[in-house]
Amino acid sequence: MRRTLFALTLAATFGSSLPAMAEDAPPDATTPEMGSKDGEGKSRKHVDKLEGIVVNAVPGGRNADQIVAPVAVLAGSALDDAKGVSLGETVSSIPGVQTSALGTAVGRPVIRGLDGPRVAVLENGLSSQDVSNVSQDHAVTLEPFLADQIEVLKGPATLLYGSGAIGGVVNVVDGRVPEKAPENGFAGRAEVRSDSVSDGKTGLLRMDAGNDQFAIHVDGMHRDNKDYDIPGGTLANSAVKTTSGAVGASLLGSWGYLGLSISRFMDLYGSPAEPGDAAEGEDPVHIKMAQTNYTLKGGLVQPFDGISKIDFSLGHGAYQHVEFEGDTPGTTFTTQSNQGRLVVTHDELAGWIGSFGVQTQHRQFAAVGEETFVPATTTKGVGVFLTEVRDFGPVKVELGARHDTQSVQPVDGAKRDYSPNSLSAGFAWRFADQWHLSLNLDHAERAPSEEELFANGPHEASNTFEIGSDLGKEKSNQAELGLHFHGDIVEGKVAVYYNKYKNFIYLADTGEVEDDLPVRTWSQNDAAFRGAEAEATFHLSESPSGHWDLRVFGDTVRATLDNGGGNVPRIPAGRVGSTLSWSADSLRASVGAVRYMKQDKIAAFETDTAGYTLVTAHVAWTFVNDERSQWEAFVDGNNLTNQTARPATSLFKDVAPMPGRNVSVGVRAYF
């Protein structure tokens, strides 16, 4: 803890620029390389700030540098270098964000120590509607390789997305419903890559076409990774095979747009926690997953006097996954979901600009089979919200409020009703040309999820006998203070936060064993989370021989339960890291290392997590760059020193370490 705080102090002293933080970013952090093209056919150039990146997850079409709340964005070359098999792995390069992990196939984002049903995972503003929040062995049905950009809202985002976002939001923007046509009528991208650690192959293709009246989108990808290597051997039953694709089309005009998309996601992966034992007659466990989503989305520009825009989205999702033991199907999980979202943005009113809206959800969940540890459940909810922004000279103020009603009805059981409320206030004070101070205050409430309330039984794939409880609302009060510096040579930010929970819900190990599985019970206790994040980017040199940047960062979080309850389980280890980057004309390269500290602030029946260092390197060569296309060959290296890496956030860290040394080679094209 002391070493992590020391590193944070250094980063804060020299200033920082989060390549993914809203307020400031170095070149290449959020935009692609010079001369490449985005999905809309525009030339992709270096920018020094995030002023050109619109955050889709925040109403009003505001750029990232205009938002007071902590926002991070991955796009362009930074996203290309960060892409992993899972969404959690992809965003874990952002300070304050790590991943839960079951091998590489499964990884849900962990934001400031919070995961599962506290972190909303969205696709273009609508929930992914999978069952990744039910258990750490369930994958997210979103493919990071097809993303245009990935947005992370750190801290409570319940105001915008309801009680399932009390810990934050990760929004994958993939343009499957076109909102405008490509600049030159047609644009696309393609990529093929192969990796050494799993003999894996990945390929993707995306195409967009249209004019000022109509646009169409098509994408598809396929991944086939075998069991991956770890230091000293190969991790059995860690293979993953994924196929994803979509077709979308929109009507366009000066009035706005109206479009529809249909997407399909299919996944087949093994559970390294249950590799089986042929000598004992035990078959390995694997999961076969499929989801089909239908999305209707539209935006009306200046439909009425005083209203600048109306955005709406409707989504239907049909999800199923089957957990097999060998060739024998075990438990089948299904969801049928409908959701809707309407956001109205008004013109300036007495100096205030803002949005109000309504969000609805209806979800039917079922788990059928030998391990029906959660009963069939219907969840319904409606939320209304309001956000407002105003500048008072050098001070920007953001205010918001939300009220939800939510019911959870198990089959043959009593319905539970909840009414969460959320309030937020954010202030940014630019007290000098290069400095500003931010303060965010949030009150958020969360209704318990179905597994927290009703779980009762064995779940082989996660190696847990899980028991739910009669739980009340979870309430959070958070304060965050940030200091930002914007200079030509150095840019920076440091943030500290404190989050006090009442009736915090957590999965507690009991130390008991049933059906040869550890028994874990959903419990409640007051808790406190406190943490810090800092990052510094130094623009070392800019000359004809190339641009040199040095980035350093660190983050830490500490979480404890009140009344002698000890530590909150599975809290991320503190980290410090640095990356040295160089770019010139057709070449770019970087080398970096991240040190994960030992995690010994653990809950009862948890084990310590040893520290480790991950060394990475990236090289890319643009060998074709003309008006029609750009072609780039790349080599990515991860865990180059072949360290044994066990994330402290994972239920499976002791049996399923992360991959060893891995070198990926490939070609990507923009046209």
C-alpha cells in the first residue's frame, strides 16, 4: 500500500494525462495514427486533447473534456494496442479499472474494486442483457475487437443507468445502427492476427456505406484460441472460440436518423476451474453461449422549439448458454429481455443546458438443470432522470437526480419491490490557465440482483455452492477530489475518493463445504472504499526523428467492512506502471511494464496474491498509406518475461493464472 501511494504521489507531482481520462490525453491515446481512416472514412490524425471525442454514454453529445465526472475513453491506436479476448482485459489498462478473470474467455470489468451487478456493461447505451453479472464464469456478450471506442464512467453512474451502475459503466460503441453515412460513401476496416500463447487466430471485417439519405453497416469476426500456455505448462480447458456479427441500416436526413440492427454473438469456452480428471472419470466443463439482439434506435434534431434533440433506443435480447460436463448438458441459463431508453436534450434555459429521460426494463431469467442454483425470476423496472450543466465563469456545475422503481419476482416466491434514488453534484474550478480542480459528490442506491436474493445451490462451473439472502437496498455516498494540470510538456491528473456504503452486499466465504464445493453466502454489512489514481505523461521530444512520450501511472483501493467484518473480498491489488512510446511517419512503437503489488489485505478464507510484473511491447508499421486505404503490420508482446500472474479480483486465481509470454502478429487495414 505504501509503495503504491508513493508511486501515486510521484505521478501527481509531475502531472498526468490519462490516455483514457476525459479531461486530457496525450497524442495517440485516443485517436488513431496519422493518415489512417475511421469507420466513417475520415482521415484519422493526432490530437493532443480529448476535445474531439464525444462520449456517447453521457447525454447531450458532450465531448470528453467537457464532463466533470471521471470519464475514460479508449479509441484509435490505444484501443488497438489494448484489445484482448475479454472486455475486462481490454479496459484494464485504464487506471482504476481491472478485470475479474476465468482464463482469457471470461473477464468482466472491475471499477475501483466494484464488479458484477454494480458495473453496467452497455452496447451503445443499452444493457448487454447477458448473465455475466450472475457469476464470474459467465462471459460478457460484447466483442471488443469490433468496437469503435470503449467508454468508462468511473464512480456511481446510477443517475444515468439505474441501480446496476452504482460502481460505474463500461459502454462499447460499435456503430451497428448507423447515425450518419461515411464521408466518402464507403469505409471499412479489417484485421487478421495470430498469437503464440494459444496458437490462436482472429479475423474481423467491418464495412459501412451510404449517402445523405441511407446508410448500412455490416460486421463480423471469428476467434479460435486453443488452451493457452502458462509458465511451466499449458492451462487445461482454457480454449475459446467466438463468432460475432451484425447487420444494421438507417434512414438519414436533416431531421436526424432512424435505424435497426440485428446482431448475433456465439461463444464456446472451457472452464479452467473444472478441467476434469480422466483417471477419476470426471469430464471437463465447458459453456456454449448464444445471443441475438434486435435494436431500434433513432435521433430527432430540433423537433420542437426549446428541444435540441430527442434520442431513443429500444432493444430485445434472447440469450442462452448451456454448461456441459463432457457431452452431457448440465444447467441452461436463458434470458428474454426488453429495454427502452428516451433522452430529451433541451436548449439553454436560464443558463442551464441539460437532458431528462426515462428508462425501462423487463427481463425474464431462468436456469434449468441439475444446478438450478437461481430460480426463474422476472425483473421489471422504470427510471426517470434529469441532468443539468451550467458555467459560472471559471466554475462548471453538473447536477442530476434519478428515481427508479424495480420489482424482482421469483417463480413460486414473494415479489420484492425497491425504489432506488440517486443524486449527484459535480464542480470544476479552473483557477489558473493550466490548472483546474474538480469535486464530485454522489448518493446512489442499488436494488439487489436475482442471484444475491435467491441463489441456493451448487454451481460447478464457478466451483461454488452459493446461497442468497433477504437483502435490503444498498446505499452509497461518494466524494471524489481531482487536481488537473494541462501543459505543453506535461499534463496531469490525480484523484482521491472515499465511498461509504450502507448495507453493502458481498459474497462471503463461510469456510464450509457442501457437495465438495466451498459455500459462499450473499451477505450485507456497512463498508468503506477509499482509493487514489494518478497518471503522468511527459512529452519528451518532438522532432523530425520522432515523437517521444513517457507515461507513468498508479492506482490503489482499500475496502473494509464495518463492525469488525474485516476486508471486502477480492479487492484489486495496487499497481504502478510506465510506458515509453515513439512514433515517426510510418512507424510507432512502445514498451512498458506494470507492477501489481502483493494483495494481503484479504477476507476470511481468501488466500494472499503474490505480486507480479507484466512487460509489454508494441510495434506497428504502416506500409501502405494513400487516399484509398491504409495498411498496417503489427507485433504485440504481452507478459514478455513469462510471469505467473494471478489477479486478486478472480475467484479462480489459484487454479487459473493468466497467460504466459505471448507474441501476436497481424495486419490491419482501413479503407
